[in-house]
Amino acid sequence: MSKSAKYIFVVGGVMSSVGKGIAASSIGKILQSRGYRVANLKADMYVNIDAGTIRPAEHGEVFVGEDGIEADQDLGNYERFTNQTSARDNYITTGQIYAEVIKRERNLEYEGEDVEVYPDIPKEIIRRIEACQKKNQSEVTVIEYGGTVGEYQLLPFLEAARMMKSKNPEDVLFVLISYLPTPALLGEQKSKPTQRSVIDLHSVGLNPDFVICRADKPATLDIKKTISNVCSLPIERIISAPDIYSIYDAPVNFEKENLGAVLLKAMGLSTRKKDLADWTALAAKIKKIDKEVQIGIVGKYFNFKSCKDTYISVIESINHASWAENHKPKIFWLDSERYEKDPAQLKELDELDGIIVPGGFGKRGTEGMILVADYARRKNIPYFGLCFGMQLLTIAYARSVLKFDGANSTEMDPETKYPVIATMADQVEKIKNKNYGATMRLGAYPAKLSEGSVAHVAYDVAEISERHRHRYEVNPKYILELEKAGLVFSGRSPDGILMEIAELPKNVHPFYLGTQFHPEFKSRPLSPHPLFLAFIKACISKAKK
């Protein structure tokens, strides 16, 4: 461990989804605002190598880093809060740890010694945490552990943290995010579940340095005193985190509890400056907005878990752009399979100001999305297709305008007569051999924009870099025919081979555009993505009419 580097471990208690990711992001933002170089890292307990093979309805959105890492959605929160780019070094899974240790054992890198869960697994976890710190040259590294204390799979990670703490106790802090339930019949907050979480930490040789109390309302003074006594902590380290209007209130609320100053004091660091002015202004602005813009998201991952997890980056990108235009979005979740069963229901789209078809995989629900793309074109409803949404836009255009009956993607119909969307050349063997994990076109790639196009006007630059996650592309065989029929491929790879953006000109449609990449990964609350901004402006214009 670098003697000058500090580490803050964020762990959860009582239940999952308690807000660890927002807390870790907020801590990073607060320390940044006080003049420190910060890095955020997420450690997930599952044995998957990455999040890429987990269905979004099960675990939430797969967030893609600049270097192509397929990671947990919390990396998106880190980026949105700190405006720093996430990469492989910012993400750890149990699968990665065991794979690396086993690889090194096979390579005789342990010099014949037996390899054991303790201490070799925790040592590899520590190595990766320190590698993240070194790459980012961070003065404070914030490490969020998935799951909750007391879970079996978390033990090697907690042991790694304990080893770091025992070696340099003044450089390592533990922040426990715990839930305070308020039973309806009693009407008062209860701290016993949090006390139980503290005991679970004690059982592995750890004690929280801070406790952040999540609840529907601010933690009472009595509750703070109780937790303070149980943890043997000053009451200033018991932080209230009530429900808030938006996640962007979190850093502002924490600063009201003086979290930044108390954190720095605990780490022996001085305050260099304090500036959350822009962030505080945004949080205040959001609450005052009363105009609405109505956006429909047409998808198929609406089961099992909240849509907010499945499409979190899309939702936040809509928020950022809408707020910038002094509107708040009202989002409608539209199941595409409904339109397949009854196309007459497409008429409900007339009531919306705009439609987004986000990313996805597989055949289910795609015919409904194609119907939506065609309806939006014919009815002049602003349409924004993200990755899969661009491919379906292209298929709809080929069917309706070029009259290519049955045009499709080879992903959905390998035998289609008109494969306007087809497998990328370098993906054919991978699919054949069922080599799926981390083998798509992943991460940031450049693209050149056509001058005067909708995309070019939105970006106001000639070349862009955006993040990808897909196996299929617009088939080069059909590009000329599609263009002759009026579809404009306004964004292309520098060699001109890959179609990155498809659109209709402004004089043909108010906004009809799809991207092969995922612009939602690069939108920020204080800097909305240009294409989302252009889309929302078109939606607001429709609403006014």
C-alpha cells in the first residue's frame, strides 16, 4: 500500500439495494469538490467474470466502460457523479479473482507452494485495489462492496479490507450503509437491524468508522446516539440519509451533515477547497421544474426487476437533457409485445412527445419495436433508437420504404431474404463456437459525421468517440439502396465501412435517428449528451404544437 494513499470501503447492511452505489458516488464527488484526486471501484461477489452475460432484468443494466469492460451499473453512477472514466481497473468480481489466481498457479507463479483461499484470494483482491489506485494516481480510492455484510461470498473481500486496515490503520476507513426501518404500526425508526450489521462486521474483525443511515425520513437524534454507542463512534460519524427528490441531492444532503469535513478529519487530510456550487444549483433547479415532456420507452426487459435498474443510463440521460431544457420527463414503459398482439394499440403513441427504443438482444418483442419505428416515422413522432433501436429502425425502413418484405436481422431470422442487419465479420466464428463472454464490439470507437446532418448539428464537431456493445451491423450490401430511398447514414467509422448513425433529414422528420453505439453511457447531469439534448428539444417542440 502506498503510504500517502487513502482507502474508503463502502459496505451494506440489513438489505441489498440500500444505496451503496449512490453513497460511494457521493463520497467520491464530495472529496473531489474538496480538491482531492479520487477513484471509485466496484467489487461484485458473483463468480461471473463480468456483467456481460447476466440478463439486465436479473441484475440491472450492463454498463460499458471506455475500454470495453462490461460492468455493474454502479460504474455509471460513478461516472455521472465524478465525471471520470471507468475502465477494467474500476471493476472486480469473484470470478476475476479466482480466474487470475488459478492462472498464476498453473503458470507456477506461486513457486510450488500450495494455493489457498486464505491468504491468496484476499491478496489478489488487495493487488487489484492497489492497481486501481496506482493507475488513477488517486489520493483517495472509494471501494464499494456488493451485497451485504454477513453474506458468505463477501468474506474474502472483507478479509482483504481487514488485512489492509491492519497494515495501515490510519489509511483505511469503513463506511457502513444500513437501513433503518420504520414499522407502520409503531411509527418510529428501529436501529436493531443496523446493530446486527455492526455485529456481523465485528465477527470478521472490522468496525465501521462511519454509519450512513438510510431511511424514509432523517435519522432521529436518539437513533444516532444509539448507533454511536453501539459502534463506539463519535455521533458526528453517524450520518442521516433520508429519501430524496433525486439521486443528485445525495452529495448535497451529505454535506449538510458535514460528511466531507468529518471524512477528511478521520483520514488526517486537510480541506483544500470546497465547491459543490454547480451541483447544488442543479439539485435545487430540479425541484422547481414544473413543465413536463412525455417520453415512451419501448422495450422488453420489464419483468423481474425494476425498469429503473434495467435502463438506468437511458433514464438518467433523458433526465439530464430534459432538465437542461427546464422540463421534467414523464416516462411511460411500453411493452413491445403488446403491439405485436394488437397493432391498433400503436395509436397510444400519438399522445407521447417522443419515443426511445433502447438496446437489447434476441427475437422476443422485436416485431413490436419494428412496428413502433415505422409508426413514429409515418406519424412524425420524434424517435431515438439506441443500438438495437437503430437496427430496428433500419429494418422498418427497408420493409416500409424499400418494400423488402420480411427484411430482418440475421440475429432474429438467419434465413431472411433481406438481411439488412447482419453479423459483423469478426463475430461469425465466435457465435458459431458459442464464444459469447466479452467478445462483442465493446468500448469506445471513433466515427466521422456528415456535415450538416442532424447528428453533426447536435454534436457540433466532425468526429466523435462513443461506446459500443453489439455483434450486428448494417449490412454493407444494402447501404446504397437504403440511402437512395432517403435514409441517411450520417455517422460512419473512419474507414467508412461501419454505419454508426442512421437518420432522416430535418426537413423530412422532426427527429428520426438511431445510433449503433450507446450515447447514454456518456451523458452527465451537468453536461447532457448532445443527441439526447437534440431529441428532447424535438420532443418539447412537438409538445408545444
